[in-house]
Amino acid sequence: MAQVLEFKLPDLGEGLTGAEIVRWLVEVGEVVAVDQPVVEVETAKAMVDVPCPYGGVVTARFGEEGAEVPVGAPLITVAVDGPADEDGPPAGERRSATDGSRADGSRAEDARAEGSGNVLVGYGTSAAPARRRRVRPGQPAPSAPVASPTSVPSTANGRAATAAAVGVGRASGAPDRTAEAVDGPVPVISPLVRRLARQNGLDLREMVGSGPEGLILRADVEYALRAAGAQAGKVRTPVAEPHPRVPQAPARVREPSQAHAPAAGAPAAPEAVRIPLKGVRGVMADKLSRSRTEIPDATCWVDADATELMRARDAMRRFAEERPQSPAAGGTKISVLALLARICTAALARFPELNSSVDMAAREVVRHPAVHLGFAAQTERGLVVPVVRDAHTRNAESLTAEFARLTEAARTGTLTPADLTGGTFTLNNYGVFGVDGSTPIINHPEAAMLGVGRIVPKPWVHEGELAVRQVVQLSLTFDHRVCDGGTAGGFLRYVADCVEQPAVLLRTL
């Protein structure tokens, strides 16, 4: 007999909490194979094709293209042919792809669905043991009705039911137990939601959340408070409790003066545009804010004469053009970014303190044995930092090729989460924007970032005479917890010396 299995959005790794549906790859009624991609989603880090661990007929899809789907929310249901035990779940009963339990909340004794073996980050496709549910003594075990695509209540209806239940309980003074509380944690993740409910005297155990699996959201709490205030005869706005020791001054109502009143027939002032911080921009906002909050950073900078470095690059290009058959010619035009990256890896070998991170929980500085070099890349989706793995083992040609590959993937939006994580040091070439200097923000949890400005002709004293040279400004922002200014200054000075005299690198090859 057929079983209807529910496939939920898996945890795609690196703390991602949801994804946006970009494009459905299957239709309802279509037959899918095991591990066949069924939907293309965009996370805060990359575009991902999500494969389904079951083979069968698609019976339902959840979510339209462009909708935000939290981790753990259902994506599709698949009717899978297979035998059922006498005591097993009846035909048509849904099973979750992430917890192995039936949709009615009871424990599944026989996991018949075979996994595909294609494991994404954070979940496996084989069935897992069912979760036990604790019930208050003396009461029957609560059962959740089987949800279907046509019977799933909307967010607004869920909030309205919750608000009505809470509002009636408040207006009558008696506790309403429409949503009976059970032992165990309240389905709330955000501490902001808990604080908002506590400050306004709202019992979260009386609420039914509109999020996935009954998760209580901030919008649910605010909706319930507004509805409760309206039933009591006034609209209640969720506000923070005043401090008990601070006297509160009486509120003063100010009437709008005629001087500030809009003139009759005057055009309305344009409203401010609000842009959601989500996707790549939202992740970068969180990381940069965390960096500024947690890392005591400092910045030092120096001007360097890059004339010899540019001449060395031109010499490599001319040699490859004039003698293409030579084994030393190579087939790739070396980029300036690759040369700077090679200089960075040589400098980190001399100053390994800057290839570190800080573990405040253990109060330890963690020095990384390998250099995974990140570089800032500006795309239409926002700023991303792809990572070149084992950059310390690559030469200039290999670095050039890897930079080109990752830059193209960033431009097309095909970077994988693995391409965007695990960096230990970042190189930021903001000179491509036509600026000379900057004080870069460290890419948390790394300990340093080297910034490179534009290379432009400037007057420079060379061999005792004033000359026009190719000058670049280098800046290093570092975590003062991992090293002192002497180490940071030594690193930056070594980088500047290699830029001015590339032959210095021959000593470390």
C-alpha cells in the first residue's frame, strides 16, 4: 500500500534558518526518482538544488516561487509504494523526511522508507527514530490532525485564532485553555519574542503559533496583544515595562500646530523606502555587526612603491607571448590579485599569529595550520567572500585560476556554501572601486584583513631623486587579542617590502 511521505526543507548548514524558493523543478502528479532535485532555493549564501530522498508521485507542493521557507517546513509530499505492517501506519499517512515520525504525532514503529544516501548538511535521508512526546499526567496524549495542502490554515487565520483565545481569557479574567499547554519547552526560538510576551504579561503557553510546527513568532505576540487591547476597549501597543525606580512623567499631548500642517492641495511628502535585510545582505549585516561588537580591532597602513611588482607582472606576460613553447611560459595571464595573495601567504608563514581566530568560550587563540584565503567580491546580490582553499600551497598561476573560477561563480550566483565558509584570512582589493585607502572590517571569526587600494602614478622619491612611480596604499586591520602592534606592523612591512622588491619572495620559494 502507498505511503505519503513529507519532505521538509533540510538544514543547509552554517546556521542558515531558511531559504527562498526560486524555481520548482517538479509538478504535482509528476513521478520523481530518489535523489532527484525537486526545487531550487536561494539561501543567504548560495543557490542550491534540493534533492528529494524519496521516489514516487508528487502529491503536493508547499510554497510559491519567491516565498521564504524556514528550515523544517514541508516542501513536498510524495506517495511511495511499499508494504505496510499490520500495526504500521495506514495508507496515505504522511511521514517526515527529517524526524521519521508520522504526521499525527504518534511514534512510527516500522521505518519502511529507505534513505537515498545523498546527505545534505545537517540531515540524513534515512528515517530517524521517532520523537517521544511528554504529556501532563492524567490527560490523554494530544494528537495533531493530518495537514493537507488544502487544509493548512493561513498565517492570518492562525494569528486570529490565537488572538481571540488570548483576548477572551484576558477580558473575562479567567485563563483560556484553547491551546492546552503540555509539559516541555514552549515553542519559541527568539528571545525577543519571550521578552515581548513577558513585558506585556502574555502567557505563551496559551498561544498557538503560526510558524512551522506551531512555532510562536513575534507577529503572533503583537497580533494577540492588539486583539486583546481592542476587546478590552482600547488598543494596546506592546511596549517595554518602565523601570520601577524611575518616576514616570505624565504624558503630554501636543496638538499639531497650523505652522506644520500641510497646506491644502500640497503634494504629499514621499514615504521612506524600507528594504528588508535578507539573503546575502542580511548575513553580511549580521557578520559585520558581530565583528564590530566582539573584535577589538586596530588598523595600520603604509604606502608602497609597486612599480617593480607591475614590471615583474609585465615581464611574465611578455615572456609568455614571445616564447609560448617554453615550459616556463605558462598559459595563464597572472593577475595582480594572485601576486598579492602569494605575498600574503608568504607573510602569514612568517607571522602565523594573524592566521588565527579567538575561542572566547575556551579563552584560547586558535592558530590554523592552513591558509584558507578569502577575497571580497561585489555581486548583484551583495558582498560575498569566496574562499581559496589551501592558498599557501598554490603558486601564482593556480591562484589566478582559482580566483577566476570563484569570481565567475559569484557573478552567476552558483557559489556553494563550502565556497563561502572556512576562511582564515581575507584579502580585500577595494582599489577596483577607484579608492586609495580604507579601514576594512574583519570578517568574523578571522583575526585580520589586508586591504589594497588602487595602484596609481604618484610622485615618489626613488634612489634619492623625485620620480613618478606606481604607488599603492596597504592597510591591515587586525584583532588586538591575537597579537600586538609589533606583529601587525612586521607583517605589513614584509608585505610592503615584497611589493616594492618582488625578488624578496625568492628567498622563501
